[in-house]
Amino acid sequence: MASAALKLDNSEIFQRDGALETGAARSPAVSVSPISGDDLEAVGLFLHQNLNGRIAARSWAEMIVPSWQAEHPNHGFMLRQGTDIVGVQLAFYSLRASQDGPLRFCNIAAFCVLPEYRIHSLRLLKAILAQPGYIFTDLSPSGNVRPINLRLGFQMLDTATALVPNPAWLLVPASGRLVTDPAEIAIHLTGADLRIFNDHLSAQAVRHALLLLGDRYCYVVYRRDRRKNLPLFATLLYVSDPALFERCRSQLFRHLFVRHGIVFTLMEMRLVRTRPRLSRLLPGHRPKMFRSDDAEPAAIDYLYSELTCVAW
């Protein structure tokens, strides 16, 4: 999610940023500094006033702090002119387990710079990327940011997405059982899934569901989203067992419509692998990006990120 204030042509951003770095156009009054816990209230107010007014300033400040425990060097970086905040780039950090050992992630999140300071915007992104040892993700880059990310070494994920009309599944025979009570979900989960559940239980942007069939389960994490300013969509962020999800997914689609009034479900093929017959592939889909020297696209998911923390 990025600010509409960022309207510069990408080449102009790089050219001006180069001038800033050489000192030819640097304004000594505009500084880049990490966002600390002491800055959250002011940063929340800035984002409320300049990025998304539907989110209260206090809610912004709360959502900047992730629900999971992790070592984080900062909450991102900000631009200041004197004592005034004129730009913000949030970041969410996590340590994830893998077969090759722990992986350190930095999710680059909400990006907002006031128009008159846009020539300094790239300084925020470079400050985050200058931190060594992280896999960087940008899961909601705006149209202006994507080419900049590509020039800085980011790759595009395959985000081919199917749109599922939830009401169409009301008459489809359902397999398995759906569980939405958090206490019961926790009883069934094990290992990494239980850790994910506990880490995201208080995350403000996500909901949890469990599909049960026999002695198997599929744990699903999803968020409610807006498209064209309509809050009628659910977006799947995590599906633990795609094969079981294929057998039981009608339970979830029906629940979303009947209990929450969510008309459509958005599901990326890289998460679910098979497309329901009562769905269609979208001609365009929202891009997601990552930068890493070693990690493959399969190692990138949407947990421990802005998508789970920020309910815009």
C-alpha cells in the first residue's frame, strides 16, 4: 500500500536521488531516521492524515507493532524536516524456520511521502534495504513503486488469482467440517501451524478458519479486503493443505457469505494450486515482490507481514 503522493517518474526519482546522495541537491533540513517505539503515535497520526483516513491514528499506531515476538531494529524509517514527519516507510520483521535454517524477513509496508518531499522518497527505501541479512518482501507495491523495486533487484511473484463468487457455493454439497472458534482451532493445530496461529491470533487484519475431514485438517488464514472501495472480498493468505482445501473449500465459501456477507473470495493459485470450477481467473492481479540472494519464490508467503497487521 503506497501513497498517492508518490507521482514522480521513476527515472526522475533515481536522478534526483543521485543528486541528493552526491550532495548537489541535498536539503540539510530533511533527514532519514528509524521509527522507534517513541515515534508510533506521531507516525500513526501522519498515516491517518495522509495515507488512509479510514484507519484511526491510534489504530495505525497499534497496527505498526506486530502481533508476534521478533527482534526488530526499527518499525521502518521516516523523513523529517525539523521535527515534522514528512514521509514514512513501515517495515515488519520476522524470523522464520526453514529446512535450511532460520530466515530473517523484512516486509516493506505502508509508504507515504508528502508531495513536496517526494524527491527524498527513495532515501526511505534505500535505508531499509541497506540493512544486511534479510529477505525483503513488498506485498502491496503501488504502480509507481514496482519499477523502482525492479531496478533495486526485486523479483515478481506469480500472483495469478481466481475470483470465487461465494453465493454460488450455497447449493454445492459440502465435505468436512468448518471450525472458526479460536479455542477449538488451537486444539487441532500442531507444529508450525500452531505457532502461526498463536503469532497471529491478535493480528488485526486476519481471521482464522479450520477445515476438518477425518484425521486431517487444513488451516486457513484470510483477510477481509476492499476492491473499488467495496468491503465484499476475502483474500486467502495461507492454506496449510491445498489438497484438503480442494475437497472442503465449499464450507469456507458458504461461511464467508452467510456469516460475514463476503460475496467474493480471492485466491492465488500459488496457495491453492487448483481453481474451482465456479470461479474465473482475473485478467489482472495485484503484484507482490521480493528480493533475496538465495530464497526461491516458494519460500515467500504472506504471513508475518503488513497483510496480517494492517486492516485498511
